[in-house]
Amino acid sequence: MGDDMKQAILTSKRNVEIKETDIPSPKENEVLIELYVIGVCGSDVHYYTHGKIGRREVIYPHIQGHECSGIVVKKGGGVTNLDIGDRVVVEPSIACLSCEICKKGNYNLCENMKFISTPPFKGAFREYITHPATFTYKLPDELDLKTASLTEPLAVGVHVMNRLNIKPENTIVITGMGPVGLLTILAAKAYGVEKIIVSDIEDFKLEMGKKFGATHTINILKNDLLESVNNATDEKGVDSIIDTTGNELVISDSPKLSKEGGKLVLVGFPTKEKIPFDFTRPIQKEMDILTIYRYHNTFPSAINILLKFKDIASCIITHEFELNDIKAAMEQGIKHPKDTAKVLVYPTKNKRGVNNV
């Protein structure tokens, strides 16, 4: 290990540069991690393209990336749960664990949250990061670093299942087959859900949904969503609708798919700050409307699910780039949405052969 490392700096909208800086040193209760794999999240692409998400705006220069795995190479004082050489995955939430909300267990809503890659906090598109040992998890020997990089988006799907208090007999619809939608299928499958209906506008992503465990797929450009759901449920509707798209029309129409007493779960950020929504139907059905913001206490479960379904999970990875080609990695999903699912970035060329690491 030398003294310098590469990092990808977002200097303006759709402009990212590779620069060198000093390798950081871990502080008390931190570890230094040599990163092997970093996933590109939809939020990364959104910040890259638009410079903001809602009220959070990029302050340039910025570093993106938060779906990452690697190897511990140095420990700060006080670290007892990890050792040098441990293969780990990073939970990007750095909660204070001492505020009122954290003490209630909902640390994803921490008043003092530092979420890496969310402005103003720097992210993981670099060769090394320091991170609190509390939010760093040792991986089982059977789970490779490449697949382990999917832990963070899968943790969202696990949080959805926990919020729903899901049961195997429940019937669900998941709208949108991006990475979070696909991995939410995997979470539902792990929780024993037997009927999983999914929708999207791309046949490629719907076929991937089948691989992940969807029992019914609906291309909403070719088939009416309500009619298709009714056919799949004998006109009964579903127990839960999970929207990962944020599309205003999908959200507005989703209560039509529900049984009486059903649930609507909003995962994807709406494409507009304000969207029309007719509350009459959900009120008459006494529906629960739940929202999802990241996750809490789900990384151990997500790691176990990946271990169980690692061959299926790895199918989501469609494109791989080196850090030097970070701009191409960020542009991949923008320019080629029809055949892009999960994009991975490797900090250095020799990290691409990480399947068995």
C-alpha cells in the first residue's frame, strides 16, 4: 500500500475527474478499507445528472458511491469486531445512535445522519475509505465481494418486508424492475411470499424479474396493469403494492390494485415534488400508506439472503467498469436504460477478478 490513492471527483453536472489524494488514516473506532467493488446507485446517477435530489443539493467538488465492499487493511483504536484482512461490506448510514430517534431504533431517520455520498458527505468512488466499525460487517467466507456489493440495495427490500410485516400468504405487486425492484423480489422470496407480480416497461427487465422469482410479469406498455392484476388474483386484488418507480401515474393508480385493507408502500422518490393523488379509494378501502427511507437493522439479513441466493442475485450485474472509466459507468444507465440493471465499478484494474476474493 502506497501513500496515494485515486478518487473520482464530481466537479459539475455530468463531469467527473480522476484525481489523487492521500490515503486517509482510521480514527478511533474506525477501520481503513481497501475497496474492491462499488455499485452505481440510481441516486448517484440522479446527483450526477441533476445536481440535486429534493432539498439535497451537491456542493462541488463531490464524491459519489455508497454500495461497496472491500478488505480491512488498518484499524483505529477501540475496534474489536473486525481484524485486518477481514472481507467486509459497508453500511453507508453513519447514525449517531444517541439522539431520541436513534434510541427508538429508527436510526435511518437519525437527526445527525451522515450518509456517505449524500451531500455534503463524501462517498466511495475511490480506492480506500475510512468507516466506523459499527457500520462495517464481516462477510461469510462463501460470499464473494462482487455479490456482497449488492447488500445495500437489497437492505432496502428487506426493510420493505419488515415494514409490511409480510407473510408467505400475502400477494404483492412490485412496480419497477430497477435494481431495488429486482432485489425486493429476492427479499420477498426469502420471506416466503408465494405470489409476486411485477411490472415494468422493458421486457428485458421483466425477464430478469422472472429469474429473481416473480410469478407474474406485466409490461404496462402492452397490457393494462389493473386487468392483468385482476386476472392474476381472480379479481381479488393484492395485499400490498410496492412502488419503486416514483412515477406519478403509477402511484396515483396503485390503490385500484389493492384489496380492502391493503397496503401501498412508496419506495421510489416521486419524479415531481407534488403529484396528484385521489385519497377517496384508499380511504374507502382503509388502506395503509407506508413510506420507505433507506433501512435500519437490515444488513445482517441482507447478507444472509445474498448468501442463500447468490447465483440469482449476481444476474443483476450487467455492466462493469474501472474507476478510470467512471464517466462511462455513470452514463451507462442514462444512455442504455433498456439493457442496464446494476453497474459495478472497480477501483483498480486488478480488482475485476474478485469473484473468489
